[in-house]
Amino acid sequence: MSNITGKVWGDTSAIIQTPLVELHKINIKAGYKCSEHKHEHKWNGFYVISGTLEIHVRKNNYELTDVTVLRAGDFTTVRPGEYHWFSSITDCVALELYYPETLSEDIVRKSVGGRDISAPHETKFKPVYENVTLTDVDTGIEYNHRVVKGFEESPCVAICKLDPVTGKCVGCGRTAEEIRIYGLNYTKGI
């Protein structure tokens, strides 16, 4: 490893530094955070080895800050151009990865994926969610999570077009109001 560089929040040391990728080991003290910053052209990845780390991201496409809680074995990324910072809940050891935007943007799509309407249709199931509160055994901090409790059968067959005469979907037979209440075809775009 290279030299260790002290930071207000702990320390960092470079493991790999090339023109295309950088990997740093970071040690963050409990209760500390780094500055709010952004990388113009680099993705920033975080992999937690030990401890608990929060990654705060100010999204460019809406006025909220997303917070991702990472524990040992968890990984997340931050897009280029998004202001972000990390905050350590406990003493934390993590790997911080940087790589350029060009590496992840090499795909050129000719069409959009989705349900193949020429294939035989199967019954869809809509997830039913439940909010649960979990407590971190190390810190006693409670976190709210949304989990799938089960599935509710859906009549949707991925043919979403309203008949102008009857006002019902030609695929599932529901009215626009029934579709609004139950939800659209949740598999669209997968």
C-alpha cells in the first residue's frame, strides 16, 4: 500500500491508482463525515469491510437527498455530477472506488426491453409491501425498511390500451379508474 493520508474524518491510502481506476482503503471514525462534494466525470463506489457507513446523495433529477446505509459486504455507487458525502455511524473500514464515466456508458440500445407481447401471457402478481422497523444490533439505531410481504394477483397481461368505446383495457378488461387504483403493468420496462 502507499502512504496513509490523514483526514479530518480518519485516513485514506491508495491501493491502486491508474488513469482509469483508483481504489482506496478508507478508515472513518464513528460520528464523522467527509465534505459534500461531486466528481464531474468519475463514478464513486463504496464497499464496506466493517462498520456502518451512510452514503448521502443529492439527486440531480429531484429535490431530495437519498441515504443508503451500508454494512459489511454492502456496495453502492454515486453517479458523476451528483453532490454526495459519507457519514460513519460506527468506526468503519471501507474501499472507495473511482472510475470514469466512459467505462460505464459504452452500451448503445437499438430498442427498449420489456414484456414480449408476442409470447404467451402469464398471470402477473403485484407485490404487497409492509413497512418494518429494524434495529442495528451494534448501535441500537432503528431503521425503517419497506419489505415485500406477499403478492396480489393482477389481471394485467401487458397489453395496455383503452378501448375508446367501452373505456376498458383491451388486455385486462379493467377501466382506467381500476387501473389507477390497482396500478399499471408493473413489469413494464424490465
